[in-house]
Amino acid sequence: MAEAGVNANEGSGAKLNGLRILATVTLGPNQLRAHLEPILRLPEVESITLVSDRAGPSMPKFRTVIPRRPLTRLLGRAGAKLITCLSVARRERPDWIVSYNLVPHTINARLVGWLLHRPVMCHLIGGPVEWQGGGWRSDNRILGRLPRPFHLLEALLVRLIRGCDVVVVMGPQSRESLIERGVPPERVVIVPGGVDPQRFRPANGATPVYQLVTAGRLIPTKQTLDFVRAFARLRVRRPALKAAVLGDGPLEQAIRAEANRLGVDGAIEFLGFRHDIENIYAQSEIFVLTSRNEGLSLAMLEAMASGLTVVVSDVGEARVVVEDARSGYLFPPGDVDALVDRLERVLDDAPLRARLGQAAEKEALRVAEYGRIEAAYRRILVEEAPRDEGASTASKS
């Protein structure tokens, strides 16, 4: 197997004796940092080894193991990651197996945990759409293609979740949904992605380059076309308005074509994927989220911590941090008229933007500041971890 992104304090001369964690997921660098860096900051954690299709970001005590290409050609991406996880786990004997998203990563994590008698912690960052109806409305490349809900598949996915020792969700809506479906409440904990306050903070006094900014994969569930259409309507009365689109994906050309059709292609900058998203937020005033599905949007939390006014679709766990007209504005997903209405309110009222931005910063840090997320993971991984050596309590039940 190929290894990449190795940065596990090699050469320090010190033998670490803390927790070793094996993680499996395919996420972008920003998401990986938000979910893994708070764990890596724990002194009790010796290392995290990530099995993924691509190298993760450089972080202390962290490395990525990428399945070999021949294995991927033979077994496919999911199968290759499973075999690689098993190989790494047998060699390193991790204390925890950690997954993000259900299919295939939690399936792989459960198999590895069962075979090696290790506890499993799964993160359901996509919210209830990951399991409801069998995941037919999710972003999953396989389940998201289902033409309609499959309740038998939903039951199987919930059973998969129920077998994990710890189930991490982004907010109370997801937690209640799982408890209603029989997942033991003591196993379901709320831990959103973390926000680094040293990286995401208000750029006081900076002159904005972009009045509007959105961030996310350019895929159907993000509904970025709604952002472009709302922007075009707003620009009729505000010809100086500028916007930025952060992210890439399969719909990029279609979104660019719509911007061109509406005559605003010169006023929207498509910036692609950026490692320095905080610098773009520092040049922006209003963050817009148009998704039809979310868990708790990390891009939104980071924008809020940066002091931006947020206007976001009322989906997932958005109400955990956005109280309408107090820390931002909510609108029904897919309702471009409502989106334009909310944006006009904040574009035309600088004191309102300032007040909402200050409240947004406080809410984001209250929920997702790195120190709070670190404390949550210490409780899970150290203080309340399964006590039987090398045992998974869920897999025994």
C-alpha cells in the first residue's frame, strides 16, 4: 500500500504511549482538519492513521495511507480501503476505529472493529438524509441514485449505526431521529466539526471585495444555481455587486453557463477549491448557503466565526446556530424569492449586518470552537471509553 502525508512526530526520540486511532473517510482538507485536528490536539492521542483515496493535510501525529492502485482496480475504492484498513489495523493495533459517513466507511469500520475487537466511533456528518429512506436523498454516490425511499435499506443502515460504540452527530435533530429508531441514547453524542478561532476571525476594518460568498462542492444538493439566480436579480438594482463561489465539482460548467446566460459571469468569481478559505471570508460581507440537505454546515460555521452575516437555507441543524433575524437569516430551501428578500434586507442595512455578524461569531464559537470540541472528544475517547481491553461493547451486544 502507498503511504502519504506522513507526519507522526517521527524522529522526536520519544516513545509515545497514547491512543492510536485508525480513521477511514474521503473528505477534503478543510473538513479533515475540522474533524481530526481537535482530536490530534489531545495529549492522550498518540497518532491518527487515515485510510483514504488521497493524501490528507499535514498535521502533527497524523499520516495518510492510500490503497495501492492495483488493489483499487481489482476491488474498487471501497473494497481497497477495507483491505487497507485491515492491513493497517493488524499492524498498528489501534485503540479506536473511526469512520465518517455511512457507506462505505462505517461498513468498513464495523468489519474491522468486529474482526479485531476494537471499539468503533462513526460520524454521521450528513445528517438524517444519510439513513432516512435508505439514503436516497443523500450525497452518497450509490445510495443517492435510488429513485425512491427504501425502508428495508433504512432499517439495515440503522442497524449498522446501532452497532457502533459511539455515534457522533452534528445536532439534536439527528440525535432524536436515531433515538426514535432504537439507537441507545447514551451512544449518540453531538460533536460538530471544529472551528479554529485563530484561523477564522473577523477582519475588522477590511474593505470587502465580495458582497456575497458561498462555499461548497458544486453538486446538486448544494443548489448553487439558486445562488447565481438570486445574485443576478439583486444586481439589477446594485450593478457594483460582486460575488465569489468557493468549491469545485461536476456542476461547475453548468453553473458558469447559467451565470453567463444571466449576464453576471463577469461579476461572479469562481475561485475553485481553496486552502485559504479564511482569506476569502476576510474579503467578504455575507455568506450564503443554498443547500437542500446539510448536517451542520462547516462552511457556514467558519463564515460565522469570521464575523460574516449569514443567509442560509433552513435545513439540517442550521437552527442550532442561526436564530432568524438575531444571528442571521433563514429561508426555505429552493425558494429564490425568499433568498432575495433576506439578502436585500442585509445588503441595504449596514448596522444590521454588523449586529448579525457579531452575533454569528458568538454562536459559532459557542457551538464549535476547537477547545469545546477537544473537550468533547476527551470525554468520548478517554474518560468514557469502553473499559474492557481491546473490546467493542456494541459488537458484543
